[in-house]
Amino acid sequence: MATEENKNAAATGGFLYLPLIAGWLVPGAGHFLLRKWGRGALLAASILGMFVMGLAMHGKVYSNVHDMLDVLGLVGDLGNGLLFVASRLLGLGADQVQVTTGDYGTRFIVVAGLLNVIAAVDAHNLRTGRKQ
Amino acid sequence: MTHFAAVVLFALFASIVFGITQRNTPQRMLRYGIYCFLLFVGSAIVLSWIMYLIAR
């Protein structure tokens, strides 16, 4: 009983948007902050898996924009948070799609970012009590 | 990696995230995740056959 109250206090205390920001920067971190270990681990594994698979398929990581579609791709990639930053710093990902699977890889990376945003918003909803 | 393997992996990862974020209880999360996975893979197979028949 007391343990449950402590858990709730820890989950609801602090900065309101911390799970949202943490979840965006590191996949699953928002749920980990709220002590949703199982959900966080599954989300992290899924998003990381999709991102890594995208890189393994020589997908393109957007760094500059030439047209409107590139802007959409960059916005999707930015959803990956620190994964995007790390991939740019380490030079991972292709600058141009040169192999057949590269197109798939590019979509994997973009969708990983979009799924990460959904997961971060879910963590925020858990934090505000909108979702149980 | 084959195209179909890529589709299955995509469906698996996306379905897990959809299931967890769009439903409240673990049982409903699992059911919704399986539902999304089947829709992803099923629609890919159906669309592939349609494109194959159109191309003939």
C-alpha cells in the first residue's frame, strides 16, 4: 500500500513535461520515468529496432532539405531525438540512396521517429492522468 | 533481406507501438497490436497481388 503510494508520488511529481521530453530524446525513457518498465522496454526495443534496421538497410538520414518532401523526411527523422543526433555525429546512414533496400531503410528511419513521437505523447498522457 | 521480411518487421515494430499507445489495458493492447499486425501484412499481400495482376 505504502509502496504503491510512493510509486504514484514519484510518477506524478516533478516537471510536467519531463516524460514527454525524455521520451522524445530517448525512446522509452518517458515510460521508464513513470515506472512503466514493460511498456517502456517494448517501445524502446521497437523504435530502436526500427531505427537500426533502417541504418542496416543503408537508409538515408536527412541532413539538409532541397524540397518539401525532404522537409517532411527531416521532421520525421527529428522525432528520433538523440538517435538522430548520434547518427549524424557518427556519420551513420547514407547521404544518397544507392541500393534497392535504401528506400525501405529511409522509411524505417522516418517511421521510427514518428513512432517515437507517438510514444512520447503517450508518456505525457500517462503523466497528466489522461491515460492509465 | 527480402521485401516481405522488411514488411513483416515494419508491421511488427509499428504494431507494438500502436498497441501500447492506443489502448489502456494489457489484454486490449495485445489484441489491438495483433489486429494492426494482421492489417499491415494482409494489406501488403493484397496490394502486392493487385499490382502483380495489373502488371501482367
